[in-house]
Amino acid sequence: MNLQLLSKADLNNIRNLYLKPIKRNFGMFKKVLIALLFGSFSILFSSAAHSANDDGYPLTVGIANNPPNEWMGSDGQGQGFCPELLNEIMDHMGQPRPEYVLISTGYAGLVPGVLSGRLDAAMCFGFTAPRCEQLDFVDPFDGPEAGFATLVNKPAFKSVKEVKDNPDVKIGVFQGSAYIKELTSRGVPQDRLVQFANNRDGNDGLVAGRVDALFSNAPGLFYTTDDAEIVVNIAEDVAPRPEGLAFRKGDARANDINKALAELKANDVFNKVSNKWKYNPDVVVNLTAKDNCAQF
């Protein structure tokens, strides 16, 4: 077997002809790969970070899972009284309908979403002093009465006073709802409250015995209480609580929507949408956000 040793010149030729192109091309391949990966991650994060539209439409609106006020349909569209009314307002203004974002933490996550700029606005929650300080509300969409849901074979409650006077009673509330403050401000201790993600989870907790009653807006309790074991009573010592849409402070679109809402309240559209979802339009027809926030 004859072995022929390669000269130094031969080795240089092999390196120049074969090895250098491979090295050069591999370096280029690395650069392309890095660029592709960086671009993919950029697209991924830009898609995941849903930013709000600061100066126009469509609005990005946060909602909670709280029928019949609002929920996200299987088609990815907002459903319920508040989205339907807001859609009517946008149609009246000649603007595209909003893009709705379901906030998994319920009402507790709506205000941070607006303040952070991830959302243009949020709904449909009650007016409270902290919310009035942080946000600009549109005039109220509705003013539902409060109610207690209890099992038919258990003691019923028709007032906050009855709940306060029964120290062993556990009350279920919706996470982040204004009804928590309604109870605690009137002497019901925080440790007697059990928070649920939504009314349906609350119903399950009530049937399972985790709480003795649920306290929320009556239309929501009536709408989600499809169990024959549960009865709903109106809270006699709680005034109807106006609810609506809210923006960051100084957002001019709140004024635009207020104008359109006033026009819908003056014709039959507002009444039709309210009556369809069993809300009383007379409760809020003459109520403004300014007047409502001034009470706090």
C-alpha cells in the first residue's frame, strides 16, 4: 500500500478551496439563524403584548366573565348587556366595534389593565371612590339592584344588616367587585367573605356548602342561577349601583362616547337593549358620571 504525503502547498490549496468556504458559509448561516430567531421572538412578543390604541378606534376593552353584564363568547366576541350597548354606541358613531379582552382575574384586573395602557377602557363595573379618582367614567350604562342567593332549604337574607348580625354566616362575592366594600364598610368582617372568580363558580360554592349566601348584582344572580336549589332575594337596604365604561384620565374618547350614549338614551335604542337584558333604564337615564362620582 502506497501512501503519498501531501506537501505544504497541497495542504494550503485544500484549505483555500474547501475549508475556508465552509467556514465562511457556516458563519453566514449562524448570522441568518440568529436573525431568524430574533425576528421570530420579536413577532411572538409583539403579538403577546396587546397594546391599546391611544388615539382612535377600535377600542381595546377589558371585560370580566360576569353574565349577563358581560362575558366572552366562543367566537371571541364580547357578549352580554354592556358589550351589546357599547357596540350600538360604536355603530351610532360610525366607528368599528371594540376588540374585547377577557381579564381572567375579573374586576380586580380591569383597573390595572387600563392604567398600564394594555387596555383603552374597561367595563362594566360599579362606580367607587378609588375608581373615580383613577379613571374617567362614561355616564352609567346600568344601575342593577343587589341581591342575595341562598339555598331553598337554608335561611334567606334580604339585607346586609341580617348578614352582619349573623356572625357565623359566610358570604360569597365576586373578585374585585364593589360589593365587597358594600359589606365591609357596613361592618361585615373580611374574613367572612369568600371570593369567587365569577357567579357560576359562586353557585358551585354555594351548593357545595362553602358559603351560606352569594352577594352580587341581582340580574347576574338571576341569570346564572339555573339550579332549582337556589333562590335570589333583592337586598332591601342596598341602593342600585350604577355601572359603566371607564378610561384613563384625560382620554377624550370618553367625551365622544358620552355624547353618543346621550343620543341613544334619547331614542329607543338604549331602552330596547336595557329591557332585553332585564335592566331598568329609568335608574340611570338622567344620571351622569360626574354626579355619581361626586357622591364619594
